Amino acid sequence: MENNAQQDNPAERPPKRKLNPFQVIGSVFAAGLGVQSSKNRERDFNQGRIGTFIVAGLLFTALFVGTVYGVVSLVLAGR
């Protein structure tokens, strides 16, 4: 029982490291494709900030929609 009490003490936890931009981009891309590993998902929840992932997700979505729109426009223009 004492072991659980020590784990719950925030003062004894190691300091949280911030995710670097490449980790955030990789996580958003993997999550968007549905192939995010559970190890990376837990890392994101423990070390990441929600605002960073929201902004990255919105940018990823805008780029994805813009790319699909551009490809469709090019295909239809070639008719």
C-alpha cells in the first residue's frame, strides 16, 4: 500500500518533458491515419499540451482538405 502512495505524490514524479515539434507532427499524422501506437498515445497524454495538439490537428485537417481539393480540381480540369 505504501508503494501506491509514493507513486501518487506529484512531488516525487520526474519532471514532464515537453514534446518537440516533430513528435507532435508525427503523432497528429499517425492519429489522423488511425495508426497511432499506444506507447506514443500515452506519451502524448503525459507530456503533451492539449492546445498544441488542437492547433496541429486543425492545421493537418486544413492541409488534408486542401490537398484533396487540389487533386480533384486538377483531375476535373484535365477532362
